[in-house]
Amino acid sequence: MLTTRFVNGSPNWLDVGTSDIEGAIAFYGGLFGWRFLSAGPDAGGYGFFQVDGRTVAGGMQITAEQGPPSWHVYFRTEDAEATAKAVEQAKGTVLMPPMDVMGEGHMAMLADKAGVTFGIWQPGRIKGLGRAGEPNSLCWVELVTPDIAAAAAFYNSVFGWETSAAQFPGGTYTCINPAGTEEESMFGGLVPLADDPVEARTGAYWLPYIEVPDTDAVVAKAQELGGTVRMPATDMEGVGRMARIADPYGAHLAVIKSEPRQG
């Protein structure tokens, strides 16, 4: 379960690059009740989406040359330079080398062997998100990838991730958790790209899940606000009711109302 007690290798930041930041602010404000706070005049337009004064994500406007609108997942590291080197050694790519972010921490943008972009965040004054695993905040991440075994090996070499198999009706789900942690620290999963025709057309990527009080209501609201439904609300026994959507500018994310944990 994802919380703000971040450990190395776990997701500790999330942000969206969008072609229309004002439109995105309106969309996510209407969808999740997020408010946007500018990071200041020196931040290049970057800002923080917040709920009750706690940050749930970041966001900024990007140009077409910087890539399509998308959500980015960042993972905690104690040493951004060492993690970037580990990515290169594992045949990944350093897209943006480690850099200091106004004393708040160090970040880098990287890509795995399949070309999937992800970030790393070495905490400084900002340790990570201020809210996670609660309603209207990040609760899970999923890597849609062409090769589960290759992805597991890559991220194990970079972060030390451990994987486990969870059985569900119709197949097996590969869960991931930080090195040396218990099952309660699971924060995501690996999903075969070929098994999902919708995602197979899009390509491999990291998909963030936002916990919501009512999946169907959020899906309806997303459509009302100009978003699209990529996977309709669906029940998964023992997991919850989930759906995949895209905002009006094309950034993909998932929403879920999780089932209460047992025991």
C-alpha cells in the first residue's frame, strides 16, 4: 500500500506535462477537487496540485517538442547520480541527467530498456508527495510493458525491486515492492502490453492510479469535463472498481475505489 512513508525505490512524486495548464487545472479541479498552487516565478510555470493543503501531484505546461501530454511517475532515491548510472549500466537511457531543483531536491528523467520514461527524486526540502493512499491521491502505479521478465530484471538492478505473483480470475498479476519490505509495501504491478489491445496501440508507459470515493461518478464527471474513457468502470474481485481515462489533452491515468483491506 502506498503511503507518504516513502522508502527507496517507491513512488514519491507524480506530475503531469500538458499542452494547456489552465485547462488541466480546471479538469483536475472538477474531477478530484485539486487546487493548483504555483511554485513561484523561478519555477518555469511549474506548480502543485493540492488537497487540503497537501500536495498530490505537480504539473506544468509543455510544448509539442517536449513530447505529448502525459503523467510521469518518480521513484525515491538517496543518490540520483548513482541511480542514473545504474540505469545506464542496465541498458536504459538518461534523458535528463540529475539536477538540483532550487534546493528542494534532485531529479532526473530516465527511460527503461523498453523506452518507458520515469523519473527519480532525491529528497531535499521536499521529501515527496504530501498525500498518498488516500481519496483523490496516488495509490498505485502500473507499468504496461512488452516484456514482464525484462522489466522486472531492469528495475531490480536499478532499485532492487522484488516481485511476486498474485492470482486472479483469468490470469496472474505481477506485484512489485521495494527491496526488503513486506507485502504491505506493495505499490504497483507489471502488466503485459500485448494483453491489452487498447494499450497495445499506445505503447508501453507508466500508469498512475488515483484513489476515488466513487469510480462511476468520476468517470461520468471526466466525460462531462471533456475527458475520454479508455476502459469503463470494471470490478476486480479483491481489488476494487477501476477505470482508465484520459484528460482532454491526452494524458492517461486510472482511477479506483479500492476494496477494504482484509485482516
